[in-house]
Amino acid sequence: MGSSCFSRGNKKTLQIIQQYLKEHHKEHEIILKGNHCFGNCSEGPILKIGERVYEHMNMDRSLEILEKEFGDL
């Protein structure tokens, strides 16, 4: 959620994640919260789901990962 990630398009990626959760009726099952780069800003934007960390996130990649992680919930 830092300025470096937002300059890399993280605002759109965040919107895609929020939209995905809403469209799949998962906004009450999954907690979405912002954080900074977990000490690895050069690899951001970063998405962390449980203990898994995904680096270099963008809109397309986030949808792919969300389907993989939550498609069967």
C-alpha cells in the first residue's frame, strides 16, 4: 500500500481484488487489509495470502492467483 507500489499500478490491482471478492460473494469470508512491502519494496507490489507471498503483482496476475487460491471456496 506504499507510494512505490501505487506508482506501479497497485491502485488498479487493489480495485480488481475488491471487485473479485464482491462478485464472488467472498467479502465476508476473506479479510483484505493493506500493508507495506514486507521489507522487499523492489519486488512489489506484493500480495500475501496466508503464508504465501506473490511478488510483482498486477491486475492480470492478481485475478489468476485469486482464482487459484479462492476459486473453490
